[in-house]
Amino acid sequence: MAVRRLVRIRSRILRHRSRQRFVRLTVWSSLLLGVGAGSARAQTPASPPVAIGTVTVSGSLRARSYSWNWFGDNANGDYTYPGSLARLALSQSKKPYDWQIEFGVPFVMNLPTTAIMAAPQGQLGFGAAYFAANNSSTNTAALFLKQGFIRFKGVGGIEGQSLKIGRMEFNDGTEVTPKNATLAALKRDRISQRLLGNFGFSDVGRSIDGGQYSLTGTTVNFTALAGRPTQGVFQVNGWPELNVIVFYGALTGQIGGDQHPGEWRMFALGYDDYRHGVVKTDNRPLATRTADTGSIAIGTYGGHYLQVIPTPAGPVDVLVWGAVQTGSWGALTQRAGAFAAEAGWQPMGLDVLKPWIRGGYDYGSGDRDATDQTHDTFFQVLPTPRPYARLPFFNMMNSDDAFGELMLRPSKSVTLRTDVHVLRLADTHDLWYSGGGAFNPEPLATRVGLPTVNRVWRHCTT
């Protein structure tokens, strides 16, 4: 009844203040991120890193001001707060090895104290998430080791073979950067971080303690990763590890040459979450979920295919990504899947704006029956939702997302992007999920480190 009631009021909400606020915030954040991301990728640093002998010293400070005006007319969802991330790194690169030590200092201030509501609303924006994750502190900061690793190159005398050990950032799908600029952009924006990401949009981020092996040939790369993710994301103390283990392996190949460049990848991802006392978020009753103390052990298997096709009207690109899941969701058997099918076109003759028009359909399965012994909701593991949801109040769990996208690139340092999404629940018997996976060791307000439940709308556009 609650879902149907929310569906019925959806059109009224969109006609009035919620739509106005939603559109205003989304356009602001999309344009800001588009310009900022483009600038960060393309601009030359104002000054080169400092060299002390053969050791390089580098650093950065990213400062933002966030203005949230959450869905509905609740004044508690209307707030502004600043957040920053300072990073300082020492690194050295030699022929047989390289190493890096990097510290991060996130600090967020003036966090809202009344932006956490009872279910189904939960946390009203990221300010509420930071507040809940940091012991209800309105001003919080911490110093922690963000990266600290050594990478051995040419292992065993084999060129292209390397082994990295320590604390590192890792984004799935970035094992190889294609030479073709369109393929590289597609991987960065539409493939990378769907399942494993560093959550770089937050003022803390996420790292992994472990090892990464890579073997790169002329057209094929094999990468394997094993480790434990750290705390972070919204919790400013990124030092500790979580009681979570991930295993990842991918085989990536380049095809098509310079005329019809393409890429394929096959991957497998293992996830074992044995945190104590974390209540799973799914469509079962609370009493049933609380009694289910079993761990989450899920295998995800899939791949992607990318291709750029030159045409007289401009290059056309196609993207296909898919994954299936097996394993256990506590006491339940995990059986789920997700896929993405997308295409784009870069029209010729518009060199001033260099437009890129894209559209597609992304789907993540949902659970139809809360009383059976199968969990059919696709589990997105440890993603970074932001590249795929400019206002990240949704992810690929129980979602049906048809979207259109326009990018304008008037200069090398500026990229403007706007998205339009039509969102539906993949299965109305399941919940609406948001979040980017585990980031804290124990239950925490309405955000428990697993994807959290948010208000349900049957359709939403941005």
C-alpha cells in the first residue's frame, strides 16, 4: 500500500516543488561536475611536482560547497555544508620498481543535525550520511594513509608483468586504457567502477589493502586483485579495514585496429562480507533480516564489449555490459543479474561544441518474493554510483533505467554534460536502493554499509 500511495502522488510531487528542487540541484551538480571533471582531466598543473633527489612530492586540495534541497517539502532536507580533501604524496619510480606513499585529510563542516528521518525517507542527502557515519559530529576531520604500495615491474624478467602490494585505489574496468580517445572515455565514464570503485566523488574515498598482479601483452591484459577494502566513503577515518574480502580477475583484449577500434573484457569478482551485526537490507521483514546472521558470499561473472564505428556523419559507438551472480545472501541463495546496452554518436561539422549524444538502457534485477529462499536482487558490490547517477539517489539494484545524455566539449578543459533518466523499479515487490556498498564496520543509523533503502518513485527524470 505504501508503494502504491507513493506512486500515486508521484505526478503531484513532480509538478510542484520537488521537481523544481530536483531539477535545480541536478542541473547544478551535473554542470559543476562536468566542468570540474573536464578541467581536472585536461588542464596542465599550475606548477610541476617538487623533486627531492629521485623522490617526487605532489599534493592537491579539492574544496567544494554542497547545497542540498532533498525531495519533498521537508525543511530538514534543505542545507549547505563545505567539504574538502587534501592529499600529499611521496613517490619514486625506477626501472625494477616504483612506490608511493599518500596521505589524505578529509574535513567536512556544518553538517545538518536533523536530516535523518524515519523510514522510508532515511538520510536526506550526503550531509546526513556524513553526520551519521562520524558519530553525529557536525564538524569532522581525520588524517589517514590513502595509498602506500610498492610495485615490482618486469617480474621474472618478463616485460609487462608486475606485482603491486600494499594499500591502493582500484577501479574495475581500468586495467587497460585504449589508445582511441572515444574508447578511453567510454571506459572511464560508462564501464569503470560499476562493481569496484574508489568512491572518489566523496570527500574521503575508498582504498583496498592487498595485492594486484598484471600481465600486459601486445593486445591482451590479465589483471588479478585480492584484498580488503578500507573504511571511508562518508566516514572520515579511512585507516581501518573492513571485515570484507574481494577477489577480482579480468582478461581484457583490444580488437579492430585503428580503423574500427574495439575492446572486450571477461571478469570474475568474489565478495565475502563477514561483518558482525550488520542487518542486511532487502525486502524481508526486519525480524527475519535481524535473525539472519549468515555472511554474504557472492560471485559475480560477466564482461563488456565496446566498439567505435566510423561513419560519414561521425563516429558511432556501441557498449554492452552484463553480469550474473551466484552464491549466498546470508540464509538465502543469490541468483541475480544486470546488463547495460548503450550507443552514442558524435556528429560531424559541429567543431565549436563537439557534441556527443548517447542513450541506453541499464537494468539490475529485483526480488519478486520476500518469502522464498532466493535473493534475486542484483548486488552491486563496491561501486562508485556517481558516474552513472549524477544525483546518486539510485544504483543498479532493482532498477530499470532508460537514459539519454548530451555532452558538449567547447574546449579541452571544459566538458558540459546533462542526463535525462526514466527510472522504474525492476520489480515492485522489492525496495528502492541507493548507496555504494560497505564502508563501516557495524550497523549505523539508516545506512548500514550495504545499499540503503530510499523513498520509492515509480518514475523520475533528471
